[in-house]
Amino acid sequence: MTATTAQTAAPTAAHDAVTFALGGSITAYTAGPIWEQALATLTRNAERPVVIDASDLKTIDNTGIALLFDLKRRARPAGAEVEIRGLAPNLAALIPDYDPKDFAEAVRKPPRLGIIAQIGRETFRQIEYLKHFLGFLGDCAMALLQGLRHRGLIRWQEVLNVATEAGANAVPIVLLIGFLMGVIIAFEIGLVAQQFGAVIFVVDGVGVAMLRELGALMTAIVFAGRTGAAFAAQIGTQKVNEEVNAIQTFGLDPVHFLVLPRLLAAMLVVPLLTVLADIVGIFGGALVLASFGIGFVEFYNHLLGAVGVDDFLVGLVKATVFGLAIAAIGCERGLSTGAGATSVGLSATSAVVTSIVSIVVLDGLFTIALSG
């Protein structure tokens, strides 16, 4: 192995050139100290010409090439240029001869768009995403139909695992939210109804609101924040770690393998959580109305006449659709994740935001469809 040497020769007169000698081999392992020494020499002799004596230089790698190129092209005052002498022809051929400034293109600022153009571009981007998402929903629908026809295609153990994680572990927070919603509704309506002597009709409001709207809506929002983000993060991490590509390499469809179990688990779990939210919400309302003089038996008897099975079924249908939408959005955002941990976080955040907006839109559509 050739030893690396670097040595500076002191000038004999004020106008004489400074000689910086290089020898041996310059590689990525040895270039650091030599580079620092060479730059220090150039700094100390800013007004003198500097000669790089490379006659003893035997070998260089890419780092050595970068070092010589940097010294050769370093900006210096007139009369204080850097000159490389004695470099072997085979090594000299490796040093680029172009000026980097020739390839430095001026940074072009994007044209400033007007408000109409910005709205149009964003609209076009949303339409393109909607087309992509509808295509993804089509793939999910085909996978679901195939899974129902051929039960062996569904990974039921994975469905059970996801349902346990997304459902059983979410029971405490769903119970808490549902109970508080019932308490708040009963208390707020009760204060107003008390002025008109119509507290008993608060039972109607609590029952209908929890069964038809708030039970499914609040459960879906909790599910979106807790599980929709988890779906996007899990699949997004698998995408970043190339596990999704590995699944495709083995001839498996990511929609069947990753998405379908989550869709089924969400469609099963969200309605069950909604039933629990309905029960504790009505119970919370009954507790509040007890303080207004409405006993539990009176509350129960009036509730049976105020709500019907259709109210309960409407809530379950909503919950099923909400669960399907949350799982689909979370999985799609996971599969669309780019590179890096930051993309995973962005996918999870986007999944939550999109899911909540979709839940509200779907709830509005249900209200319009069922109001006729």
C-alpha cells in the first residue's frame, strides 16, 4: 500500500508560488486531513499563486478526484491561481475539465398562479384522486365478493386479530364518549324543556338522537381517530419497508392480503361498538332525567313508545357504512404512502382527516335519503 503524503514548501520570495506536494494514494480514508491542510494553505496564501505538485501521486479514487477538482476550480484572486503540476496522464484524465458554473442553471421560480388557476388546479387534483379512490373501492368490492364466494380466500384469523385490536381495546373510550353524549343531551334539552313542563319529552330526544345519529356518529369518529390512522400507519410502514412489494412478488394481491381483513373487521366492529354507545348514552340520559324527577321505570316505559326498531336499524346501517369507509380510506392512504417515516405520518394524519370529513358527508346523505 502506498503511503499518503502532503507537504507545503515555504516560498523564498514575496511573489514566489507556494508549493503543496501530494504523494502516494488519496482515497476516501485519507483525503480528509489532506483536504483540510490544502485549504489551510490556500487561506494562508490568499495573494500568492499555489502549485500543487502531484508528481509523486500514484493513485486516487473518487474522493481524490473531488479533492483535485476542488483545488483546481477554487476561486482565487488574479495572479494567485492554483496550478496542478506533474500529475500522471492517467490520473489527469480523471479530473473533469468543465466549469461547474456552466451546468448551474438558474433556479426558476414557478409562475405565480391566480386564484382561479389555483382553484382549477386543486379541483383537477381532487378529481384525479377521486378517480383513483373509486378504482380502489372497485378493487375492494371485487375482493369482498370473491371472499364471500370462496371463504378460503379470507384470512379469518387476521380478521379476528384486527377486530380484537380495533374493537375490544376501543370499548372503554367508546363507553365514555357515549355516556357523556347522553348526559350532555339530556341535561341541555332538560333545562329548556323544564321551563315548559315538558321534561318527559326529553326521553324522546335522547332515544332518537342516540339510536339514529350520535351513537353511530361518535363511535365512527373515535374509530377513525384510533383505528383509521393505525390502518394507514401499519400498511404505510409495510410499504416503506418494501413488504408490500414482497407480497406482490410472491404473487399475492395486497388488497386481498392486507385490505380485506381490515374491511371485514371494521364492518363487524363498528356496529357492535355503536350498540354499546347507544346503551350507555341512553343510560346517561336516564341518570340526568332522574334529577329532573323522571324515574327509571317511567323513562323506560316512555322510551319504548318513543323509539322503534327502525331507529335502531338505521343507526346500525350507518355504523356499518362508516366502518367500511374508515377502513377503506385508511388502507388506501397506507398503500399510497411514499418513502420515509414522514410519509407514514402524513398518511396517518390524512386518513383521519379524510375519514372524519367522509363520515359527516355520509351522515348528511343518510339524513337526506331518510327524510323523505
